[in-house]
Amino acid sequence: MDAVLTGVHVIITLVLIATVLLQSGKSAGLSGAISGGAETVFGKKKGIDALLSKVTTMAAVLFILNSILLAAL
């Protein structure tokens, strides 16, 4: 059981790393901060960035739950 959970943990970790690295950067100085805020307010976040954001969130939650489960065992 412990080996299976460790294997799943490694896979979740790799997915989490990949999705974070694939996301586009939002720090382009002052102009990037202003346009990034405007995009968030007006809802221009579409396509692959939205999908990567959801996958990152799901992978992070699974990572935390799996870490707690591994620590309990």
C-alpha cells in the first residue's frame, strides 16, 4: 500500500511541476501588472491558461491529500 501511494505521489508531483512550468508568466513589470489585473477583472482568461490553472489546482489538492495520507501511514 505504501509503495502504491508513493508511486501515485511521484506522478502527482510531476504533473504539478509540469502544469506550473507550462503556465504563462504574469510579471512583465508595471504594464504587465496593470494588464494582468484588467484581464482578471474583465474575464479575459481563456483557453489553455484556464485549463492549466484548473489542472494545477486539482493536482495541488491531490498532492496535499496524498501527503497527509502518506504521513498517517
